[in-house]
Amino acid sequence: MFMAWVICGVEILVTTRSLTARQKMNPIIPVQTAVLVIDVQTGLFCAQPAPFEAEAVVERINAVTGRARQAGAPVIFIQHDGEPDGEDVVPFTEGWKLHPKLEVRAGELVIRKTTCDSFYKTPLETELRLRCITTLVLMGYATDFCVDATLRSAASRDFRVIVIADAHTTSENPVLKAEMVRQHHNWAWANSITRRGVTVVMESEVRFQPLISEIGDNAA
């Protein structure tokens, strides 16, 4: 079991790097990119026990969205509507609200959903196409449910996907520790076969390409 854990950790690092080299990826995230922040809600992140690295994940999400805004990339928040008789994210309750430490700017799009897939019966794809978005940056909760379902749905719609490896999280389950779930999904996503590709990078590596108008203004 110890050897499997170590090997898994090495595979994630080596595979991610080799994929980046093979695709000749620019470390700067391109224009026509939108950031999706999935289900970072009070009832999910303030649960007991809390998700893995809950506070650190919120901080990393804020760091990435801050860089995105500076580059002019849209930031979109996904908010899950739980069942009326549920416990954590019943609409319009305190637990349903976006996390109080999550940095949300006035006018930014918030899209509500009712399943793990952020595209299913929501206006998300329409909003992305209207903005000519071709690349999505994914962060949020939960790694093995809503983040994974949204990633696969985005890939099937021919979006290029970039996952921030340490800015998504999940909770413990009876089979696997949350940290191992995140490591496994980072590895699986990096090795996915999709038309536009899936890239997994750390928060500290994320840089956004500024809009052309901003480049021109700086050059002038």
C-alpha cells in the first residue's frame, strides 16, 4: 500500500510534465478562457469534518480568479441547488450561499445547477459560446463528483480543459482518503484522451495571457 501511494505520486508528476512537453503547452493560459468555480458553498466547505485543505483551496481559488480578472478573463461561479429536504445546500439557506471567503465581484455570472454536471439543463454552454470561450479553467468541489462530471461534459463539448491541481477538493469517503481521491483524479485527467486536451497544473504555475488591447496599451 505504501509503495502504491508513492508510485501514484510519482506518476502524477511525471505524466503531467510529459503531457505538457508533448503538447508543447505554453505555461500562460490563453485568451478565450473562462474560469469555473464549482460549488464553493458554505454548507459544503464548513461541514464537519471539512473537505481536504478546505481553507487553503479557497485561498488558491481566490489567487487564480484574481489573476484571471487582471487579464480580463471571465470568472463564473457554479452554485448547486440541493433537494428541499436536504441538509447542506437547500436553496436560499445559509448553507446554500457561496463561501463567505470566496471573492466574488459584482456582475460576475452565477449559474445554478441541480446535478453534478454544470452543463446539464443550465445556460452555461450558451454563456460560454456567447463569449467565444474555447478553454475552461476548473476549480472547486467535489473532485470526484461535480468537478469530474463538469470536466467530462466540457471535454465532450470540445472545450480545452485546464484543472488547477491543488484548487479542487473533496471529503473523506468510506473507501479512500480525500487526498488520495484528488491525486487519483489529477492523474486520470492528465491522461484522458480528448480532442482538445486536459492539462493539470498547480496554482502557483497559473498565468493568464492578457487581452490584446491590454498588450497594445502597455506597448504604447
